[in-house]
Amino acid sequence: MTPSQINYLPVSLPFFYFLVGIFIALVILIQVQALRYAYARLGISSQAALLLLLASLAGSYINIPLARLPEKEFLSGQEINVFGVT
């Protein structure tokens, strides 16, 4: 497999650039302490807020299953009529 087959973007490229722009803007706002008041009220320093932001970004890459649901049988190939609409 080539690396392009392993990694892919689940969203369109312009939307991905938009999300990257929002992330960079948040990092800049944290660094220039525009959000300092909100984090001070929570008791978090700007460095800790940046660390939490980066940790949540890295943690979202990991998917931990919480439960296994039992398999259910389902019928396919049937037509269902609801209020005259198939």
C-alpha cells in the first residue's frame, strides 16, 4: 500500500483548510492571551489551555470502543409502504 491509500481526509480539502485555519486562530488567540480572562476564571494558565487543546486534538485520533452491541438479524429486499409511499 502506498501512503496515500492509508491516510485520507474524511472531509473535503477546502473544509479541512477551514478547520486548520480555525485551529491556528485558536492557538494564536491563546498565545496572545485574548482568552486569558476565561481561562483565569477556570483557573487554567494559557500554556495549560494550549496543552489541553493539543491533547484533545491528539486524543481524538484514538477510538476506544466502550461497548459491544449484539449482532441483530435484519431482513433485506422487502418493500415497506408508509402512507402510500414505498
